[in-house]
Amino acid sequence: MESKFREPKQVANPAGERVGFVHHAEAVWNEREPYGPAGFRGVFISYYATLCAAFAAIGGMVFGYDQGVVSVVLVMPQFLARFTRVSETAPGAGFYKGLMTAMIELGAFLGAFNQGWIADKYSRKYSMLIAVVIFTIGSIVQTAAVDYAMLTVGRLVGGIGIGMLSMVAPLYIGEISPPEIRGSLLVLEEFCIVFGIVVAYWITYGTRYMSGEWAWRLPFLLQMIPSTVLGLGILFLPFSPRWLASKGRDSEALQSLAKLRQLPATDQRVEQEWFDIRAEVAFHHQTSAMRHPTLQSESKLNSVKLELVSWMDCFRRGCWRRTHVGIGLMFFQQFVGINALIYYSPTLFETMGLNYSMQLIMSGVLNVTQLLGVSTSLWTIDRFGRRPLLLWGSFFMTVSHLIIAIFVGKYSKNWSAHRGPGWASAALLLFYMLSFGATWGPVPWAMPSEIFPSSLRAKGVALSTCSNWFNNFIIGLITPPLVQNTGFGAYTFFAVFCLLSFAWTFFFVPETRGRTLEQMDHVFKDISSEEEEARRQTIEAEIIASHHRSMISGPKDQ
């Protein structure tokens, strides 16, 4: 039988060694010597890249902390005494509470969208620093807020910073990670998000017993600690080698890559990855020049026009499948019901007949359960792959929602006489959170940073992150009436979307485990013609030949 995959073209370097490129969508370790073992074990081998990724993931903790704070602060008597517009007895309280909550989503949407061009222009590294500054300003305004308008503006400004961080942190982590452990390192983003939710929830649960306004001001103040640590640490992080290559700074890209891989720049694995990065950058730049020949001359007007049309390129041939997957993952991550449970879990537990104190405790336990689920994905995402996690997660969440819907529909009118089904529903909610944390929690944050080509990666990740925040906003609007007016209908609604997520994943989401970022053209079958394949191979051969000539004549910038 003829082989399904083609052998990679190889070119001999002056030392007689064979240097090849992977021209198919198979896992990288099937054709190359890996940097280390795949999955969680490899994290300890590539410890420098792991430390850089963990530091960047602190941005996720900032995002998660804000989520956790709001869920308890909104019901604090000390908070409601200052901001009477959102108290239950005030006219229009529902609108003002929703507006204040929605300001984070609106700000995050704006921040994530604009971070696309900021990360391309100023680097992934410095765009994180810009985001930290904006978030810190928003946190100061929220902490010092004396009226509703000031608090709302602070939420908007803080949301812009959160949106920027939620987009660029996984982008940076994806670009610096070895392919064998990229999934595990990208999971750190979701792990920090959930860890931030857990920390904030229990801090705020404790401060609610404080007298005076520091009961709610202190949690807002404390969120500046992780952002300050991140802001200072960013200065010591290396630049993304793929961003450096996209700017033509090839020698710096090689040095950054060698530092991240903890290997000399002459190591064959480092050289091979460097060649792949440069070839992918050159191929997509050449494709852009062919698509937009009139915009290649250097002028400010052409730069603006090229920036605008490059956003449209995300929806054209060669990228639309990836954009569909990135946006779709974030859509379903919200519509399987996760943030509805985080925001409104006390209300949901009330429908199951639990008293107020137990409602708050169980809401905190829900978050801890999600954290346990995310922890398992540090190992499973690179061990079993992205697709199996998504498919099993959809199945388990569908079952959980359906059984809860049945219990709520049958027993919600008299929970006191049916304590067994009430606690069974609570247990199924915990099982749901465990399933989500292990599957649909981390994977949608990981995959968008993997799948886009270098020239459109920042914009593609920005569009995916905007999908997250927009759908988060929609869920925030529709969940209260769903829970209040339909009871079990809320769980049925989310069960349907869990089932749809299974079908969508089965038909549209490819496996990216073990692939380099430069292999994604083949994973998504975007190099569809022999002419495109030949053009890419020519670029690769020219880069290798140029490098070898420079080795003979003396080192110089490529």
C-alpha cells in the first residue's frame, strides 16, 4: 500500500548532515528527534520555556480573579450600601447590575480586538506590559470608587486590560513552546484563570465579614498584586522567536529560540525549527504580496490598508477553516453553560433547596472542582490530544445537564420533601464542573494560539478571544431570565448546546497534538495545490542554502 504521508525533503548541510522539513500533518516526533518527552513529563525537561509560560499565564489569574470577586461582592450589604442603584429594592436595579457586570465583557472585547495589531506592532512581550498598565489603572479606579459611575468606568478600563491579557498570554505561550509540550503549557492559562476564580472567591467570602467598605475595596485592591508581579516579570521574558522572524530579525530569532530550548544555536533540532519558522513567515508574506500587490509599497496609507485587509484574510481561503475553529471553540465554551454556573451558582443552588450559607459554600466548591479538572489536562492534553478531550467533555456535560433538568423539573416545587434528588443535582453540577475543567475549559484557550499562520496569528487569536467575550456577554444577558422563568429549561438549553458541541467537534476540529505551528497548513489542508507546495519547498530550500553559504563565508544576519 502506498504511504499516506510523504517523506520530508532533505538538504545536506556543509557538515554532511541531513536537515529536513515535515511536509505533512503527522506528529513531529514521528519524523524528527524531539526536544524531550511529550506531555507533562517534558515540562520538567524544557524548564526555561515552562517558567516563561507560567509567568505569562499570570495574566489568566488576573482575568479569573476579577470573575471570582464580582460573584460575591454583588451580594455584600457593605457594597450595596455604597452603590444603592444595584440593591434589590432600587428601581431598575437589574439593569444597573447587568450594566456594571457587562462593562468587563465590553472592555475585554475592545481590548482583545485591539491587541491583535498591538501585539504585531510592539511585540507579544511589550503588549502584555501595556495591558498590565491599563488593567492597573482600572483596578485603582474600582478600588477608590465613590459612586456608580466611577465604578462602572473602572470596570470598563479594567476590562480592556483583561481582554488584552486574555488574548496575548496564550499567543505568547504558544509561540515559545516546544511542540511536544505546547498543549500542557497552554493549559497553564486556563489553570491560572480558574485558580484566580478560586482565590478571589474565598478571599471575598472571608472579607464579607469585615465591617465597613473595606469588605469590598480590599478584594479589588488585592487584584493589583498579580498584575504588578506580571508587569515587572515581563521585562525579563524573551521575545517570541516567531515574532522576531516576522519582523526580519532572523539572527535574534535563532538566539531566542536556542535560549528557550536550552540548546546551542547549532543544534540540529533548533536549526530545523528556525528554518521552519522562517520558511512559514516567508511563504505567508509572499502569499500576502500576491493577494495584495498594490499595497506592498512602504507608506502609512498602504500600511493601514494592509492592516485592514489582513483582518479579512482571516476569512479567506488559506485561513477561514482556522478562523471558524477558533471562533467556534470559544462560542461553545460559553454556550455549554460554564459562566452561567459561575455567575449564578448561588441562585442555581437555591433552586435545588439549599440555604444561603450552603449556597455560597457550594459555589466555592464548584470552582475548586473545576480547578481539579483543569489540573488533569496538564497531562492529558498532550497525551491523548485535543479532539478526544473535547468529544468526551461534550458527552459528559450533556448527560449532566439532562439529568439535572429532569430532577429540577420533577422536584423543584418541593425540594424539602426530596432532599435526595436535590443533593444528586448538586453532585451532578460538580461532575459537570470536573468534566468542563478537564476538557472544554483548557482546549479552547489552547487551540487558537496553535492553528493560525504567523502572519495572521495575532489577528486570528484576537478574533477567537473576541468570540469568547462576546458570547460571555450574551450568556450573562440570557441566563437570569432562563433560570428565573424556566427552571429546568436552563439546563435543557445548555444540554442542547453541549450536544451540538459534540457534533461540531466531530466534523470540524482537527487534531493538533505534537504538530509544530508551521505544520498547521497541512493539518488544515490549506496548501491545496501542487503550485503552492512547490513554492513553499523552494522557499525552504533557499533558506537552508542561504544559511549554509553564510556558514562558509562567515556569520551574518540572515
